[in-house]
Amino acid sequence: MATKIIASGTVFTNFIGADRLLGMYPGAAAAYSLRQVGSGIYAGPLVTIRRSSDNLTMDFYAVNNAVSIDDVKLFVGSGDGTVVTLYDQTGNGLHATQPTAGFQPKVISGGTPVLLNGKPSIMFDGVDDFLSIPQALPQQFKAANAELSMFFVAETKTTASFTVLSMAARDSTVANDNDLLLFQCNGQYSGVNGGVGMFLRIVRTSTAIKSVVSPTALKTAGRSGGLIRSGLTAFAVDGSAVGTPGDMNAIGMHLEQATIGATRRGINPVTEASNPNSKIAEIIMYPSDKGAVNQGVIGNMADYYSTI
């Protein structure tokens, strides 16, 4: 006989995955990582990898709470191992995909694992590599006062800007004539620089541009960062350094496509050049203001990846 437990109003704290990032900080819209961050709702693979030698693909699950890079290397051999699918660990099914082999970022490059401070990560070539996220994610953030919190772990090869995640419209074929929301390492906007930055551009009847950056210098080291928008203000976080809140526009945005590792916008978008061979290890996106716990989320990432 099955046992049913009814506990209205009770908060359970001893569940599978309670000690993982999403167990401690629930409510994410999407979560991508080569370590296990899910709270037990998602039990599928973390990543599907293609090997260059024969184009065979394999799903990789968590082994001791993360993808085993040794298992991946054994599968790939001396060639390249590239990402076909990076799975959304929230259980929302917003998996990031790239079916075209030539556009797939690497987890193994010429037989050598791509690591960020010794942990598995994903390398984007800055030319045409990207992963595409379903439309259901960016459309959660199109309202004029949409709250959002985006946290990530990444590493750049130079101090040039690198787009960790972009959200954009696809309703124009005119260059730069699209609504655009960028989350970047080394944000450099209108002469204002910061280690982490968010750029908002609305282009329709008139052009409206807003941006916020962290109070940290441009750098190449691995970083754990965050960008939080609450109503009409936003701020950037780089490790423990919290930026000054800045105003956002009270205008709804057209956001129909989301991309990891590159900026892409418009109809039949091309990948805009970015910081070459930069790495992404983790992205967590919330449809809410997580400013009060930003140091908890970033601290969890920093502890695991030994980032600043």
C-alpha cells in the first residue's frame, strides 16, 4: 500500500539535492553547468558531447556531483569533444543546443580537457561557436519592469568583452536595429568599464541604451559574477564587489532568442565576434530579484571553481 504524506505549510529541508545550489537558492528559470546544481527535480544527463573522430555522441551524467572529465576524455580520444546539448537542470526543459558541428563549443580540444581552475568548462572560439536556448527563456524578461538575476562563472583570454549570454529580438534585418540584452565579462560601454556588465539596448521608434558594470577592472582571470535587475534599477556583481545601481528603461523589450557564448540578433542572425577561446562553466538565470542572496549564490560558485 502506498503511503501518502500530507504536510500543508511545511518546508522540507532534507530532500535530495538540498545542499546543491538550486536546493539552497530555488526558483531558477534555467540552469546550465557541468557540475550537478539541480535540487533533485532533474535526473537526466548534464551534457551531450560529440567526438570529432567519427561524430558519435554520448550523454554524460553526474559522477560524484559533476561530469567526469576522465570519462569524457576516454570517449573523445585525441580529437575534439564538442557540446551538442547542455541540459537545463531546473526541470523546465530549456536545454541549450547546437546541432551544427562547426558551431559547437569544446569541452575537449585536441585531446586536452578544457578546464577552469581545474574544473570542466566549455570553450567558445569567439567566431561562430554558440548554444541556442528556447524562446521560452527570453520571453520571461521582456516586460518593462521584469525582474531578473543572472549568475555565471567564466574566464576570458583577453580583457576584451565576452558575451556569456545574450537575449535579442529577431524582427529586423537591419544591422544593430534590434532590442538587445547582454550579460558580459569585461563590460565596456560608452567609456565605462567593469569586470562584469549588463547592456540594454531598445531600438524601435527611438534608441534607448542603458548599462551597468561592476566596480572591478577588466581582467582575464576566472570570475564568478552576477547581474540583478529589480524593477527599473540594476546592478552588477564581480565576486564580493557590488556595483552601484543604475537606472533601466521603463520600456518593454522584444526578446525572442537567447544565446550562450555569443551575441546574436535579428532574422537569420550571425554570430558577432567576441573574445576568442573564452570559457563558461556555469549559468543560472532567475526570473526574480536575488539581490539579497547574491553573495550566497556567487560564493557557492566561487568555492567550487576557486574563482574570485
